[in-house]
Amino acid sequence: MEQDPATLSCSPNRLFALPQKTNTLDVTAMAYSAKSVAGSSRAKPRAANGTLLTDDVNAIAVSPDLLESHGLRLDQKIRLKGLGEFVVMDLMNPRHTKTIDIYFGSNHAGALRWGKRELTISWE
């Protein structure tokens, strides 16, 4: 059953919802694969949050400063400009700053081709 658009715009959830603040940040993006995590493309690695990293998981690891100084948190959904939605599932070594690692599953060659790039991330 289709609802009247006038009724939808007057719903209490819409009328009293606080606007979500969207944060954006330019970061260095690198890539990693199951082979670079586990040393073998046959082993199934796990993220810091315990999730099994399969080829269909859109996971990223973030440098610790993104959690401490910029308000990101583990298990948070973020948007990578031009790539879509990913979930923060792991932490990088503290030597990295303003950096993310994008999980490429078992596609080690794809991760190598991606290399290192600058891109914009956003989150609420």
C-alpha cells in the first residue's frame, strides 16, 4: 500500500530527528589482501573485531590517529569516495597517520595494482 507523501513528511521521526553531521577527511589509501595478512592466499584472516575476512567483506583498517583524533571507531561504516561503503574492522600500525588500508580479499594482484592513493572518506 502506497503512503501519501504529505503524511510521510509529517512523521514524528522526520520532524524531530536531529540532522546528522557528516565528517570528511582526505587520507592516504593503501591496499592489502588475504595473502599479505596471512602469508598465504589459502588462509582466511580475521580482522581485529573478529570478523572472518572473506572476499565479499568490504573492510578497511585505519591508522590509530583516525580513532583517537578524528572520532572514527571500530565497526563504523564509512564511505570511500568513488568506491562505496566500507566498515572499519582493523587497526594499522601506529607509525601510519591519516591512512587507511582497503581489504582486497584474495585478489593480491589487484591490491598491488591499487598501490597507494589519496582519497576522501566520510562518516556520520
